[in-house]
Amino acid sequence: MMRITINGKKCTARYGETVLQVAQRSGIRIPTLCHHKDLSPYGGCRLCIVDMKGKQTPLTACTLTAEDGMVIKTDTPRLRKLRRSTLQLILSEHPSACLICEREKDCDNFQECIKKSAVTFGCKSCPQNNKCELQDLVRDMDIKDLHFEFRYRNLETQRDDPFFDRDYNLCVLCGRCIRACHEIRHAHTLEFHHRGPKTLVGTAFDLPHLESGCQFCGACVDICPTGALRDRFSRYDGPPERTVKTTCMLCSIGCAVDLNVSNGKITCSTPHKDQICARGRFAIAPIVNHPRRITKPLMKKRDGVIEVEWDEALECVSQKLREHRNRTGFLFSPQLTVEAAENIYALGGSLSAKLAMPFLSNVPPRPLALSEIKGKAAMIIVNTDMVGDYSVLLLTLRRKMKDRATFIVIDAFARPSDRFADTVLKPNPGTEQKIVDVLCGPGRFPKESGISAAEIELAQRLVKGKKVYVLYDPSNSVIEKSSKSCKTFPLFSQPNALRISRMGFHCTHEEMLTSKNIDCLYLVGVAPKLERKYGTVIVQDCFLPDFDFDVFLPAATFAETDGQMVDIEDRTKRVRRAIEPIGRAMPDDMIVEAIARAMDLRLTKKSGKRKIVTKRATLRKTNRAYPLRLIVRENAYTYRGKTLSAILRGFDRLRHDRSAWINENTAKKFGLRDGARATIIGRRTSFIMPVKISSYLPQSTVLVFDHPSARRLKNEPVRLECTKS
Amino acid sequence: MKINAKDLSRIVSKYHDEKSSLIAVLQDVQEEYHWLPPEALRFVSEKLCIPLIDVYSVATFYRAFSLTPRGEHVVTVCLGTACHVRGAPLVLDRIRNRLRVEPGCTTGDGKFTLESVNCLGACALAPIVVVDGKYHGQTTVKKAAQIIEEYHTKRPKKRVTRRRKK
């Protein structure tokens, strides 16, 4: 403990603390702009200058480490004057006419729509108005006039990227976005370029973010003190009236998010203290407010599908369920709250209906025990897009091991984003287990994997003497433990996997859809490909499915629902309702309860008959007629059976997950151009998809993200044909 | 612009793929091509395991690096105080009219790149025009035109390389 004096007040400082931290802890305000508590000190804005006894020149408090006996003054007339001129200089490059305008109040009252103008010339046309740190500083320092000539950079606003706009005319070059990108996210997308008055923040060669390896996590947008970076969806909504802390249910990690609510509408979702990914940041509000969302019960009648009242719909559903009883099949999404899943399970149980496992893989879920991972560790990541699908988990792992962990990626489809790893091995699909074996313990050199001995040796050297953890997505491939020194953890991309799998089920998805004993399907948040006609199809969802249904019950999203979710570590988290469900939608658990009430049933829990059995995929060989292998990968960017890219265009541009990925040679061989539509023909079925050409794919493979038609051809040999549209 | 991966690997391996020698590597690339082609920056980024944005940031920071193709001959006119007093702006105007380009630009035929500089530290020779590393002191408007004509017909020579400490 050290003692320092700030403005005559005696404060205690811990070892390594900066003067700014000590002051903030002791309730002494020092103005800052480039400083952020989660980032390294930078000392760029010069607003936090303080006087120190024994030093003539002022020093920046954010970079000044506290030492015993320091005497600091933060608020002398000289400092105030210096600070004011520094801020004046910053404002000379920031459109600031509104900051000093005496008619500011009138503007607020009468010119509300002016903020929708295309060019930001002052605070009133800035999306960040009233959320801006620069405004706060001007108010605090009581700046009434500008001393320097204003210099407008006259740059075009960059609107090419999904989710956010960048207007570098407003940038004050504090470098927060850059440090967030480098230090917190390890993404290395942004940096200062050029120098002197031409200095700007940007990507390499000023490419759009889509082409420069951006994860679209939104960390830069949230950390920007001005309106230079702004979320496109909520740009006109102003500061939120209230925020509601909830849990994101778009994947199994379950990050804490704050839902911002204004005028009874969810405007955006921001991270609650920690980090979130593109889904949590940019998908929640657009899904809830989606124009194609159905919020009224629908029923198929003689004259087509029409809107009906809840009572009528419930009456119809209960009648149909009573008719079919044990010939009913329930399919539900794991992205429902635990309560909803339990209710569906109980309803199915009391009808003696069939219940299907909601996920595709056959591996019994196990909690990811993060507490077990410690010390010197090597992480082997197999067939999993860590940066795309589990970016927050990757950050947690790195933080846990203080950036000293060794990462090895084994994936035939390793992406450029996988360069975070110490080494990337690209084996032939199907040989991953053999490589894990040779890395973790006794195993013979896997010649058929197509990896050179030198690469294996390098990986072995990286692993040597370390505890090995194998992380894999079981929907993509199943990896078994190969020696005592290694531990395997399956990563389930869907939430609630652990809780739901404990319930016990009758059959898998596939078996349910091919079973002949099912007459009535009750689908909650799933949109499978229906192979045949059913007597009755009941759909409970947010968006219309692409097949015929008899009754559609509008469900609320998780942002409008109270409940629980279980994350990848088997922790139960609260899901909170931020707004009342839009329109006449209802939370899933309440819909099921209402049906039970209409049927005079008591929801009792019965367990299913079957536990899940692990099945190993067998690979059929490719031949001349079917020269390519179709690899189907789990898509972690879904909500209730719909891929995010089908609902939101931004995700389509980011992920291209509705396309079949092939490499240039395959494209040339089959005469396909990027974006062309191709028919993928397998032995059993065929489907049409646009083609995406990418150089990082291996030869003779087609990569498709999980898709109802593609599932039947998983790992099968296929061929491509150009489709004339 | 065709990039020869072999040449580039030779340059990078000269510095043992060391991250800290980024600037030295970029200098050598600049010497090889007279500018830094984007493909070369990508290559260097991958080889040295430095994110592309960091390479780009360094490349745009220093004036010694150019991200646009440069002419066969680089004409630098000093506009420092001493040169300015002795008529450098007139010399620059003459060269500008002759080449029909602004300072910082390259002629359409790719022969010349015109640049201005604020002081070369050889004020006794003011006004100075430097072409391909060769100093032409006490230039006049008339002399400037002659110098340009002289290089117009001359074939490009290997540029004078700066000596580096070993």
C-alpha cells in the first residue's frame, strides 16, 4: 500500500495502479477521453493532465504510475486552461456547431427529424446525440465558443458493411476502437494509418470490414466516445429509456446482454460488462422487430390461411391433439427457455406422444468444465470455427491462461480467422481422430491425412509437456479420448443441450420425420424438410415456415420471455422479459400451458424411453459419377430453426452460409462461377444452392452449412451441376 | 504488377522471418519494386506473422514508402528555406510544367515521379534538385529543364542503395 495525496486528500494506492485509477476510486473526477477501464493506458487525448509536486510540466494521469508520497493536483487554473485549449483543438476537427449553439433547446423540441439527414454536421444530426462523451466534456468544461478554425475532413460515410456505419469525419482519433480490436478481441482489423493531419483510423487498404477479417463483434462501436461508429439498426433511437439485463439465447455460451428499450421497442442489445459476438450484438433487436415476423395466430381454412383469435386457434389445436394423441410427434428447438422445453415435454408425455431429440449430434452432452482447464495447457480445436461460433469462449480461454495457451487447429476447412492458432493442420476430412491420437499419445503417423511429418512434428513439439484439451463440435465430427493426459470436451452450439439431453427421448429428428406412425406434427421453433404429407401440422414459431401448416401459433422471442437457460458449462442463467410480446404473440411455455388448459390436462413429467447412442460416421468412397464429398457443418448462426442469414441480410453477407462452398479448381471443373446456382446431386437426393468460391477449401469437397436437405447427404459422395435459372 | 514470390521470400528470409525487422523488410521491398505493391504487403504480413493492418499502418506512416507505383526516375525538389529564397518555387514550377504533374504524382508514361521535400540539409547548394539520388546543386530554371531532358532519354539505372549498418 502506498499513500499519495490528490488535491489535499490522502488516498491509498495499490501497487501498479495509475494516478487516474486512484483518483477515480477515491471519487476525484479527472476528465478523460481516450482512457477506458478495459484498455491499456494510451495518453493520447491529454485531457487527464495533472500537476505533480517536483515536476514542472503536467503529466497524464492515465499513464502515471502511483508512487509513495506523490502529491498530485488535478484542478489548478493552469491545468484548466491547458485542458480547455486541448479540447478546443480536438473540437476543431469534429463537427461541433451544435455544441456551442444557444438555440440548442429549441432544436431539440422542434427539429426532431433532422437527425435523419445523410451527413452529420453537428450533434443534432448525429445518431450519438446525448450519448456522446465529447458533449459531456464540453458541458463539464463549460466551453461556450470555439477558438480554432474548423477543419472538415470531408470523407464519405462508409456504409458498405453490414450492421454499422463509419463516419470518420466525427473521429477524434482517441484510438479506443483500435485498442479494443487488438487487446480485447485480438482481431487486428483496425489501426491508425498515415500520419500527422492525415491520420485516420481504418482497415488495411481501406477495404470494407467484410474483407479485412472483422468479426463484427461491435466492440469498437460500443467503445467509441463519439458518433463515428454507429449501429445502423438503432441509429435514430437516441439513448435508451431503460436497459434490461438478460441472457442471449442464440448460442450455448449465454452471454449477458443489456437490451436497450425506448418507446416500448427493443432498439439494440449491448454487452453487459463483458464481451458478446455479432449475434448477440446485431441480431437480437432486428429479430424481435422483424417486418416478416408473425405476431397473430393463423389457421388454414377453406379460403386459405387467415388470422384468427387465440381461443379459436387453441380450440383447434387441442381438438387435433386429442384426435391424434399417440400418433403425434413433437419436435422442438433447444433455443427455447427451459420452462418451455419442460412444458412441451410434459404435454407430449401426457398425450403419450413421441418426442424427438432436438439436436443433430449423437454425442451425449457433457459440461465444459472451464475450472479444470488451468496451468500449462494446449488446446486442440477440431473442426470447429472458434472465432466465428465461439468467439466469447475463445476470449475466456485466453484470459484464463493469460494468453499463454497453445492453440492447435485441426480442420480441413480452416479459415483465415483460424490464424490465431499457433499452428493450423488441414488434414483430409475423416482423419482428424488419427491426428489427435498421434498428438496426444501413442499413435502411428497418419499417412492418409495428407499432412507432412514436419507439420506433425511441430505440433507435437507445441503439445509436449502440456496438458491437452480437445475441443470439438460433435455435429461436425466425433473425437474420442486417446490417452490419459488428454481431455475432450464436446462444444454444443445450441443452448440448453445439457438440460434437455437429460430428459431422455424416444427418437432422433431423422427417425421422427421418417416414421410412418406419426400423423400429426407439432413443431416448436424448428423448420425441417417434410418428406411426406401429414394429417395435421401445428407450427409454433416467430416466422412462417416454407411448408403448409394447419395452425400457426405466434411465439414470443426470448427478449419477450421470462425463464431460464442452461449454458455450455451447465450453469442456469436467467432470461428476462424486456418488453411485452409484440402483437398477440405469447411466450412458448404459456402457449403450451394454454393448450393443456384447453384440453383439461395436467402437465406431468414422464421420461422418454431411449438414451442417446454414439454413432460413428462411415465414409463412403467417392467415385467417377460422384467425385466430390459433401461435408455438412453445424450452423451456429440460427434462431428457432431459421438461419440468421435467411432473416437478416447482414448475416448472409457475413457468413454466406446458404451457399455451397467449393474451391477454384472444383469450380473450374464443373464450370461454375461465384454466385451461380448449382444442383448438388447425391445418391439419395439432390438440392439447389448458390455456389461460393473460396481458396482455403481443400480439393474435391463441397462445404455446406447445416440445411434440412443437406442433412441426408452428410459425408456422402456428390456431384455438382450448373442450374440454368 | 507481377509479384515474384521468390524474390520476396529471399528478402524476408534475409531477416530470419523476424517480426521486429518489418521496416527493414519493407525497405528492401521498396528498393526492389520502387513501391510497395499490396500483394507484397500481404506476403510480408503472412511470412512475418504480423497482421496485415499493422503492416499497412507502418507502410503508410513513413514517407520513404510508397503505396502507389513510382516512375523510373524520382525527381525531388527541395523547398526548404534556403532553397525557397533562392528560387526553388520557380524551379519546381518549371519542372511541373515540363512533366505536367503535381508534386507527389507520377507522369502518365511512368517515367518520372515529382516530389517536393522541405530540407535536404545541403543549403549551400540551394536550390537543389535530386534525381535518382544524384544531387544537382545551384539549379536554375534553365538548368532544371536540361536535367529533365537528360533523364528523359536516359535508361533507368539501379537506384543508389542506402548503406545499412551490419
